[in-house]
Amino acid sequence: MIGVTLVAVVVSFTVSASAGLGGSLILVPTLALVLGTKEGVALAALLLALNNVVKVFAYRKTLPFRKAAVVIILVAVGAAVGAGLLVAAPVEIVTIAVIASFAFALIAERMGLSGVRSVGGPVLALGSGATSGFSGTSGPLKGMALRQLNLDRSHFVGAASLASFAGDAAKTVVFAQAELLVSSSVMIALLAFPLMILSTFAGRSINYSIGEKGYTALFWAVMGGYSLRLVFGLFA
């Protein structure tokens, strides 16, 4: 179990530090498979929160606090609410809503609908936190919410790190109070921490080297991966 978890940590957090998000794409289903859904989502929240501390440090020179403040706050609020609904959440309905919201946001961006995007950003941020709280995955909505801020790739990853930390920290508190995090979770987190550091700085090097066009391709690849995972989840 620990070996599989650590491999997932390295892959997940390298992708996350490169694209700004994507950590939960591999980590959450891996841990859910190994530990069960609730325990897997809870441990993933703890690991992702710790990793985002490392990412915030790595991208400390490009943290757009003021520009991303609304998204950060709404992600945290949504995550706390969603975590409380973990047990009773209707997964199929949530999945369909996430995919529909992602498609709508993509169309709005491609068509240059600035009015829709300015309103949609906060809504997507709140929705991303809520879906992350009870499914462990907020990637498509969080990515599209941050996309509305028109940041370059380094500031985007900085903003994503702040928003992700806020959401994952809020979830971790709720899960700890519900006793979904046990002593073995803390042990795994301690073992994974050095790998988080190595993976984060490896991912940052990738982010710095690929250019804006390369980053855009990476971003949409991660978004596509999230969407495919959600679609497959409907038929699992």
C-alpha cells in the first residue's frame, strides 16, 4: 500500500507543479482503490494540502494574492461544505454537473464571452470547492475558475497552489473531525513529504521550460484527463 501511494505521490505532484493542478487526477483514485473511497479522499486531502505548502514556497515569487483572493475564498468555503456532504453526495448528478460546467466555461473562453467569464469565475470556484469536498476532484472547475483571471503560467500555478491549499486544508479539518484520518495517514504523509519536495521542483522546472504554448497544451491535457475520469466514473 505504501509503495503504491508513494509512486502516485511522485507522478501526481510532478504534474501538479507543472500545470498548477492535476494532483488529484491520479492520487485520489489510487488511494480510493487502496483504502476505500472515504479514507482515500481524506488521505488525499491531507497529502495535497501538504504538497501545496511546498508549491506555495516554490512559486512564492509569483503568488497573485489580490487577483486570486475571491477564487481562493470561495474554493475554501465550497470545500468545507462539500466535505460535510461526502457521505450523502449523489455522485452521478455531481459528475454530470461538473462536465457540463467545464464545457460551458470552455465555450465561453473560446468565444471570448468576457461577461459570462467574469460572472462564471466565482461560480466555478465555489463549485470546484464543493465537488472537491465530496469527490476529491475539483480540477475542471478550479482550472476554469482560475483561467478567467488571465494569468501567465507561473502566476497561474501560484494562484492554483493558493486555492488548492485553502480547499484541501478546509477538507482536512472536516475529515480529521470526522475521524477519517488515522495515525497511519500521518505516517504516510511524513514518508511522502521528501518526495513532494523533489516532485514539486521537478514540476516547476518543466513549467519554466515549456513556454506559454506548451503550457496551454499541458493545461488542456490535464483538463481532458479530468473529464475522461469523470465520464468513466459514471459507468464504473
